[in-house]
Amino acid sequence: MRSPSPVRAASLPLSALLSQALVAFTIEFDNEFEHRMPHRTTMGGGQSGPWLTSMAMYANLLRLVSDEGITVRQLERQARTPMLQFRGMERWGYIRLMPDPADKRPKPPQRDWLVTLKSKGRMAKQVWAGLCGEIEARWRQRFGNAAIGELRASLGAVVNRLGLDLPEYLPVLGYGLVNEVLPQVRNEERSSGDPAQMTLPALLSKTLLAFALEFERESPVSIAIGANVLRLLGSDPLRVRDLPKLSGVSKESIAMATGFLRAKKFAVIEPDATSRGKAIQLTDKGLEAREIYTRLLQEIVQGWEKRFGKDEINRLRITLEQIIDAEENGQSLLWRGMEPYPDGWRAKIARPSVLPQYPMVLHRGGYPDGS
């Protein structure tokens, strides 16, 4: 994947820095899984395996399903996300959902049903299981042990004090592209686990998701829409077809985001006066929402500086900036790691020029750019 002209990290908000690091790690992880696992896609690449999916489907579902199975209720409790988000994994051939044979009730509620692995799901779980450690080892070699150690330490310091039980990876976005997690019970004395034992994407995800949930409590639009679409729009028309390139997310994600903005009167979409296609521009309500988006990003960081310490948040930001800006021979090391295998599906589509400023994790397979 050829390095684009990078956006310097110093110009990005903290949430975008976290997002781009997580997206880059995930794409590298996904490329390796695709290379090793029999699978199916719309672009070919073999027809003998299950439908190809992304890290979210492993981290928040498949890793939790044992050979003996797990009930939907237990799975939701451990995953911290609704099971409905993963029904695609049943259709795609990874899992089986059925009443528990040990449950003698004539019609047990679906939350008491059993989730078990199919043979291809078992194979996928085995392939996925070692990849986080392998990709992190690559990052240590690429960016340096000290940089990745510092990143883990700064993320761990935040996660350790969140007092929230959060998913291992960002959840599938719901209606309005909001983050859907099970209700949280805040307890400042409770840790959601030992950060030293967490994977790097889990640390990035939990930190970013905590930020997003705080944002979405106050914003009229989700952080995914704000970061990837709303911030790009103004009172002048912009061609809708330009948004995927400008945002780094899929046209399907853009369609969902712009549809929501139009339905809720944040934007109008009309025929483009200069070319074929549609153009979008913000209404007064949309301009106000964009101002709220910008203000909340700043206010949450300020709140985190008070809560976790300004030095700690600065350390996190500086470390992320160093990783995102890292270059060798004029080439971005972050983008180098995302280079797809020649037979991978990402090698067959146009290369992005930017990374998302918030991951678009959709029901389509959980890819971080909404693909």
C-alpha cells in the first residue's frame, strides 16, 4: 500500500489519533487473517471457507465461544455488546445458535440459547488467536520497543482508571452510527481487567470507546458521523461521491451517515449543479452540530486531563503522534504495515489516501473503515 501524503498527527484530535492507530493495526491483522484462512468474498479469493470478517468479530464474539458453547446471556455479559450485533456470524458459517439441549423448557428464551462453534469457526478462532501478539511484535520491530512500550503504558494508565467494563474491541455501530454497548455501571474503584494482560488493540479500543461514549452522551450526532462526515461539510455544497476519499471510509458508510444527516435535518442533499451526482451541505442545525462536535472533542480531553492527569494525557498524545508520523526513507511506517497481500481484497480496490478519524465498524463484517 503506497504511502499517501500524510496528515500530520499534530493537527488531529486525540480521538482521531487513537482511531488511526487502531484502524492501522486492525487492517494489518485482517490482511494476515485473510492470507491464512480459507474464506469467501465478493471478489473471489476462494469459495471453501466462511465469509471473510474483521477483528471485531473475533475479539467481541468468537474468542469467547468455547468448544462446549456459551449461552447468549453469558456471551453478552462477557462481550458487553448485544448478541444481535453478531447474527451475521451465524449466516456466514462461523457459529451455530440453537436451544440448549440440556434446557428442558418447551420454549426457552433466546438469551438462554447456546452459541457453539462450527468447524470453520473453530478453524478461524485458531488462526485469529495468535495474530494480535504477532502484529504487536511487528509494531515493536517497526516503531521500536520503547515506543510501543510507552504506548501500552499510557493506554493502560487510562484504561485502569476508567471504571467501566468495555468490550475487547469497538462494537458494531447501531442506528445513527452510535456505539451500542450494554449499560455501564460506573465504579471508580473497579478496573475492567489488568491492562498488562490486554492486547494492544484492546487497550486502544477501550480508551477510544470510553471517549466515544462520553461524546455521544452530549452530541446530537454520533462521533463516527461527526469525525468522518460532519467535520468535512459546511454551508457550501460538497459532492457526495468525494466523501469516501476525503474521509477514508467506505461509500456504504457514507450512505448511512449522509442518510441520517438528511433524515434528521442536519443536511440537505440535492443534485450537484456542477456535475452528475448529488451534493450535500449543512443546514443551520447541521452547522450547530458541527460546532458541538469540535467543542466536545476539546472538552472531553480537558476533562480527561483533570481526571487522569495532564501529563498522562500528554504522554498518550505524544506517543501516538510519534507512531503515526513515523517514517523511513520518506515512507510512512504505519501505511507500510497495511500493505495487502497481492491476492488480498484490499489489493483489488483503490488505495485510500487518509485513515478514518473514527472507525466505521458495521454489520457488513466489522471492518474498521466500513468496507
